[in-house]
Amino acid sequence: MFNIVLFGPPGAGKGTQALKLVEMYNLIHLSTGDILRAEMKRNSPLGQKVKSLIEKGELVPDEIVIELIRENLSNNKDAAGFIFDGFPRTIEQAKSLDEMLSRESLDIALMLTLEVEEEELISRILLRGQNSGRADDSNPDIIKNRIKVYNEQTAPVAEYYKKQGKHASIDNMGTIENTFDQLKAHVDNWQ
Ligand code: C5P
Ligand code: MG
């Protein structure tokens, strides 16, 4: 299995690039944000529990997202690999992911971080909000809070993978295609 963490702040383009990587490398896309939003949509007990946190741009507790990932990993044992998008969001989540994978003699091959300047993130998220219907994409104060939460709680996760020699940064101020070419180069070099 070939497992990638696609990393970067909200609005950096993780979802867009993940879809392209899935198509090229036949991987499974695990977006904890998408999974949580689907739970909110069907108004499940979990959806109800996380709604107010997500709408404020705060993080859902580690044990909840770790359990979601655990379920998805065990339901996809035949996968060629996974793209983790929006997870791990804390060092605790990164450690749990390593533990879950190592129990199956698996690991993370690469963490690839998409870098985008903050002003550009805000305008890309507001643009997405016009169609996504996401409450957390439509209010500048909430978007700024999401970026703050990212800088404080999530950005340190990159260090965790840097220490393991698995991290690379990719500039995503340019086109979708250019960024995808850079991501591909990292994946192909690894294999
Ligand atoms: O990854 P994405 O930006 O789609 O996540 C949307 C929201 O879902 C985050 O702002 C956060 O509230 C919640 N989330 C979380 N923990 C994760 C993934 C998403 O709290 N690991
Ligand atoms: Mg996303």
C-alpha cells in the first residue's frame, strides 16, 4: 500500500488535488471533512454532535476523527493505498494514524503540503462558498478562525513527518495542472 497525507491550510486545494491523484494512482480518498459533512447532512447522532464545532471552524475531538479513520481503514483492506485529506489535524491524530497503520505493517510514504498565501486562501474559500453551501466557507470571521486553528494546532503536524524524512512542500499559488505535476513528480520519485 502507498499512503499519502495531503496537507495544507483550509482552501489550499487538497480536495481538488486528491481527486486527481485518486484517478492517476487508484488510491482511496479519505477526507474527514467530507465524511463529517455527510454525517451532518443525514443528521446522524455523530452529525448532530459535530455540527456546531464545524460551523465555528473548531476541531472535532481527536477520538471522534480517529475512530472514523479506523473504520474506513478496516473497510478498505484491499486498497492500493489511501490519500488522507484533512487528517491528521493534530499530533495526537498523527501518532494514532501511525499506530493503526503499523499494526497492519503499513506506513505513510509521504506528506505533501500545499502552500498558499493567506489572502489567497480566504478569497478561494469565499469563492467556493458561493457554490458549496458550507456555512464555514461563507463567513470571513469563521474562515479566519479556521486558518488560526490550522496555524496553532495543525501546522505542527508537518514537523512530525519532517522528522521522519517524509515531508515535501509544494507551491499552489499557480494552476491546478502545475501543482498536480509537482505532486506527481514526488509520488513517482518515491516509487
Ligand atoms: O478538512 P475540511 O476543511 O473539509 O474540514 C472542515 C471542518 O471539519 C474543519 O474546519 C473542522 O471543523 C472539521 N474537521 C476536524 N477534524 C478533522 C477534519 C475536519 O475537526 N480531522
Ligand atoms: Mg477539503
